[in-house]
Amino acid sequence: MTVMRRFLCILFFLISGFSFIEAQDVKVTSAFDSARIFIGDQTFFTVTVDKPASYLLDVKQYKDSLYKNIEILKGPVSDSSVKDGRVRITQKYLVTSFDSGFYQIPPVYAELRSKDGIKRFYSDYANLQVMRVRITPSDTTARIFDIVKPYKAPLTAGEVLPWALLIMVAAVAVWFAIKYFKKMQLKKTGKVYIPDPDPAHVIAFRQLEQLKQEKLWENGEIKNYYSRLSEIARLYLENRYGIYSMELTTVETLAELKKSGIKDNESTKKLRTVLTGADLVKFAKFNPEPAENELHYNYIWEYVNETKLIPEPVEKDSEKINGADQKKI
């Protein structure tokens, strides 16, 4: 009996030892690719199971969240490989967190189901530290610092192009609408615009005489007076030099005169003085003295008189004249 008992005890320990050794052949690990991340950053959580090929194990899988405040963005992405009768299973989860702190993920397990029951194989704990981004100086009590402003992404061609095309289409539509309404207005009134055949200086002198008779600045209509004076000068430039000054600023008008080859002489200085003074009255609410009102009027008159274009007289053929006189005799 004693020998039999010893034999059974030895056999029991041998069987238990083999089972223990076989159980040790399964290894489960879990770890983060990076143990420290900033809020909003992403990292991979990897679960690895190394087992004999004969084992059929169930590996726990996660959904939505790995742990409290640790969200799963993607996964699991599974992969497996076989070597020397062993199988290595890998599962990867892409995770992130928006709450700072130190997190310890409970062990992951794989289950072995058999007639004897369920046996689980556990991994170690996996640690993850989620850190805040430091945007403050090291000693915030020593000085005041600015708040970090949001970063403005640069505009791309794809964002600008639709707006540019829209503005161009709108401008063309407005231009056609103005032309259409002008035509409709002409049809209603029956009036047709006929260009003034008189020379540019004659038109300007006529308008200046009319402005003088209206006595606008004498009646307190200073702004209207300078608007009319500026319009007369700009219309003269259009008729005389072909410079459409009505649609230009004073600076642009003088620049166009210079491009046309007109020198900056005393006459141009008079024109500059009047146009600049008119801008001050119209836009800066400047109120000039009566003497300045008369001076600006005289400046425009002198400018027109000094730059007017007088057609050269046609020279007659003296022989023809003499021949005609002889016939009359």
C-alpha cells in the first residue's frame, strides 16, 4: 500500500506539473505605444497573445472606450502569425483622451474553454498619462502674460476662387442692369444724348459763367459750389485730353495727366489746388473763406484759358486767290 500511494502521488505531481508548464505556454501582454500623451493626441493600445497552435482562445475585445475617459477611435485591427507550432495574435486600438490624468488599464485576458471549465490568462496593467499643454510662463505670479490667440489658417486658392468669380459675375450683372435701365429711361423720356460740338474750352467757359450767375457760395451752398466747380474742371479734362476724370480721384487724375505727357507747370498747380480744395469741402467739411472761393474760380478759368486748344487757321493758296480776283475783274 505504501508503495502504491507513493506511485500515485508521484503520478499526480507529474500530471500537475505538465499542466502548469502547458499553462505557462500562453502569454498575454498589453501596452500603449506611448505611455505619455497630451490632451487630444492619439496613440495605439496593443494586445498580444502568444499561444500554442492547438489552443483555441477567446481574446477580450473593447468597444467605444478602453477605460473611463479613454476613447477608442479605431479598432481592433487584428493580425496573426504562425511559427514553430505557435500562434501570435495582435490586436491594435487607436485611442485618445480629452481629460488629463494618470490612467491604469486593468489586465486584458484570454479565455481557454474546455470540459473542465474556463481558464483565463491575464496581462499586466497598462499605464497611460494624459498631460495638459503648458501655455503659461513658468512663474505666472511674477508677470502678466497674453492669452494665446487662435491660429488662423491661410486662405487657399480653392476658397478664394469661388468668391472672386461671384464678384465678377455680380459686377457684370450690375453693368448690364445699368445699361438696360438707361435705355428704358431714354425710351420713356424720348431724350437722346447728343455730344456738345463746341470745343472743350468753350464748354468750360460757358459752364463757369453759368456757375457764377447762380451765386451758390454767396447763398451758403459751399459744398454744391465746389462740386460744380470740380465737375467743370473734370469735364474739361475729358473733352480736352480724353482723361475720364469723373471716375477718378484727384491723385489718379493728376497721375493720368502726367502719363499723357503734360508737364507739372503753374497751370497744373492751379488745377491741383482747386481739386484738392474741393475734396476738403466735400469730404472733410472744410469751410473756406470768400476770397478762397473766388480764387479757386479764377484758377479754373485761368487753367482752361492757358491750356485751351485753338485750331490753326487754314492757309489759302495765294495763286488761287489771285486767279479768282482776276476773274472778278
